[in-house]
Amino acid sequence: LEKDGQMFGKVLKSLFGGSDAPQKPGNSVSVEYDSYTIIAEPQQNGGQWQVRGRIEKQDGEELKSHVFIRADTLPGETEAANEMIRKAKMMIDQQGDSIFS
């Protein structure tokens, strides 16, 4: 599991250009989890990175989406993305499709 986390961090770092790179609109990374898509979109906020993103699920013709914004801030973009994904998985496990209500 640690190796997967390190590999994921490297993927994020290559996508975002490292934690010192400025946030560009549309920067995101997505992870499939169960039948959901978790899209991490950390947002720079006062020198820190805010935990932010979306949880989506295709339901027939309809794409359900839940915007996920937390007050949590972390020093690096990669760390904020990893935290968003961790929290989103926990939310999915606890609430399932009710997150779209």
C-alpha cells in the first residue's frame, strides 16, 4: 500500500509539476473507486492547498456529481489531492449514493 501511495504521489507530481507549481484551471487527477470516480482538484489558498474535488457516478444516462470542499489545507498540492481522495473514499464507504441527495 505504501508503494502505491508513493507511485500515486509521483503521478500527481508529474501532472502538477510539483508542489511549488502554481494552480492552473482544470488541473485534476481522477481515481476510480468502486463504481465512483473521484476527481481531486486541490485549490491554492493563501500559500496552502485546500482539499477540494468531486465525486461522480454514472447512473444510466445521468452523471451524478457531488462537489467536495473541505476547510483542510496542506502545504503541498499532492498532499491535498491525496487527502481529498482518502476522505472521498471514506465518504463513499459510509454514505454510498446518498451523497448525491
